[in-house]
Amino acid sequence: MSYFFAWGIRQRRGWLQGLAPWRMLSVLVLTLGGTGLLELGRPIRLGLGSPALAQALPPEVRDRFLADPLTDDPRDPLLPTPTVERPLSPLELLALEQALDQLAREAETLAETEDSEAAQELWMREVRLRRLLGLDAELEAIDRVAQWLRDRSATQALQLLSLRLDQITPSLDLAHHEDREQLERITAIYATLGSVETAANLRRSLANVALDRGDTQEHQAQLEALALLYAEWFYFPEAAATYGELVALVTDHGAAHQQDDVIRFLVGQIENLDFAQQFEAALMAQQQLLERYRAEETRWNQVAGLQYAMAQNHLRLGDLESASRQYQVAYTNAIEGEQFEIAAQTLRGLADLYRQLEQWPDVDYLYQQLLAVERQALDAYGLMDTFDHLGQLYEQTDNPVGALQAYTEGLALAQQLHHRQDYFTEQIQRLSASPEVEGTSTLPMPPHAGAVQ
């Protein structure tokens, strides 16, 4: 388990770049909005999720899609036209189902040939008519096409489907098991369509109903699903708050088999607090996690990484003294556990901190320690970068001979790795031409700082 949350940020950034434009816009709105979307524990009503969507759509488009297909004049060609108004007979429903299956296949073929507009038109027609076959058939159809529409930024179609779910939801009763199953399915579809607030409201309702009937396992499962929904859609404060509920819930139960759950939920809480830049709260949760790691010998190898993350949060809060102390503790534990990657990261963080304070001898010492750790870890790229930093440090502190020596060691590694040779060569040529080092032979760095063999 890793606590270097920068990895999580890179993962999210990569996913963000792959989002369709409409969802990218929604992500930006969610990230910048700053207000809570759901008060935890507050009573909510179902089916009120999309007033903005309703206003954005042309009324004739909205009303036609939401109307009962049997009231269309003229009717869709796939529907019978009896002389008197009546429900469809079983044979007519069977024929309609077969016709809609064929329509769906045609839409899929069009989608495969990149005729997206025609495919979308057929699928929306199919979905609208599926409601005549019952709720299960309609939800299956919406679920089937939702992801495809979202991937293609089909904004109007997505809005129409969300509004149709808004119509369906109030007819379902949370007190009935069968209706709860349908609401569970609708919640997932709302999320796929991008109606995150409505999905969250439904998920919260399902959690509350489970709690009311004493089903603690279902209550926990619904809260966990809610936390994941918030996190996936960048609602970081809400995700953190929900994970906090989960921590309190499983801690109160106190069962030994739930200790893994406590740790898992604390990790989720910390990650989302970090993303929300609530660093003081993150440190409090990290302290709880640290105590649990220390209490279990099998988790001692996770202590150093967590302490490094805590040092980073102290640094973000401007508490340099606490950050320095936490870095040093993390480094000691990492070295004792032979966790050289964490030890190296910790030394880099500590060196950056002392650079801010302009404590140059300490920075030099830390880089020397870092070279020793990276050599022990056989990290040639790390060694090369550290020699670069040393060269820059020595130039900054008016030690051109030391800088030249560091860049020379860096070049040896760059040639070994076939990476950044030109950069180091330029630094060496520049310094070699300066009066301060002209005619000076470059001596090798100390033995522990040499290249990986």
C-alpha cells in the first residue's frame, strides 16, 4: 500500500485528460465550486435531480421524449395503430420487443461504422419505446447506451435520459425490496450519465434506509459506494467526509476482523483530504493511521511512507520545524527497513526544505547521504539527478571546482544511461572555460558517490 499520494494525482490527471469535453466542464465546475453538494444526514427527496437540465433543453425536445409513446400523433412506425385506445396486447409487445432488438443491432452497426449521429438517433428511439416493455427493459436499454453517449459528449441525449430517470424515480418506494434493487440500478446509471448529485442523493437514501432497518452491512456498503462516487468525480471534501463516517462506523463496532476496513477507510479519507487541500485534517487522520500501523507488527513497513506523507503535509502548512522532524524520523525508519526508495524521497524533501532556509552545508550533507542511498538502491537515474543538484548547489555557493566535479560524475552516468548527455556536457564546457577552474584537473567524487557498476 503506497502513501505517496502524488501517484494518485497523476492517475487522476491522466484520467482527466481522457474525459469527454462535457464531463471535463463538469469536473471543472465541481472542483472550483467550493460548496458542499449534500449535507450528510439531511432528509432528501427523490426525483429532483435535474432542474438545470430541464431548463437547458428546448421544451419541444424535452416534452416529446418524456411523453408516453402511445400518445404520439402519428405513432412510431414500430407501434400498432388500433382504431380505439387500448394497451398493447402480449403479441404486440412481443413483436415490439423483437423490432427494438433489431433497431438496437442496426444502431450498433452504425456506431461501428462511425456514423455516430445516426446511431444515436436509433438508440434514443429504441430507449424511448422500451418503456412500453416495462421498467426492467427500459433501464437495461438506458444502461446499455449511457456509456456510449457519454464517451461521445452527446449532451442533449444524456440530459434527456437523466430527465427520464427523474420521472421514474418518484414512483419507486424505498420500503420495498424490489424497488430498492431498481433504485440501486438507477443510481449507477445516473452516475454514468454524469448526474452525480442525484446519484449521491439516491445512494445516501439507500444508506439511510439500510440503517433504519438495522442492516449495518448494507449501510456500510452504501456509504462506501457513495465515497467512491464522490472521489471518482472529484468531490474530494464530500468523499473525505463520507470516509470519515465509515471510519467512525467500523471503529464503533470494534470487531477485530474490521481493522483492515478501518485502515482502508482512513487511507481513503487521507487521500481525499489531501486532494481537497485540507492538510490539517489530513494530518489528524494520518496520526490515527500511524498509531494503527505501529500497533501491528505486520504493518511496520508502512510506517516510513506514511511519515514521509505527514512531513509533506507539515511542509504545505508552512510548519518547517515539524516537517524537518518528520522527514528525519521517516528517513531513520526507512533505512532500518531497507526501504531505500522512501529513504531517498525523504532526503530529497529534507534537502529541498534546507535549500529554502539557505542552510547550504546541511544541503550538501544531505545530497551526499542521498548519493549513498541511491548507490545502495542501484538507482542510476537518481544518482545522475543528485549529481546535477550538487553541481547547481556548488555553483550557487561559489564552488565552481566542486560543481565541475559533480557534473563530470553526472556525465559518466548520463553516458551509461544514454540520457541527458548534452546537458552535462554543456555544463562541463561552460565551467571549464571559466577563469576559476581553467587549468584545474577534475578530481573524482568520494567513492560512495560514484556511478552504479
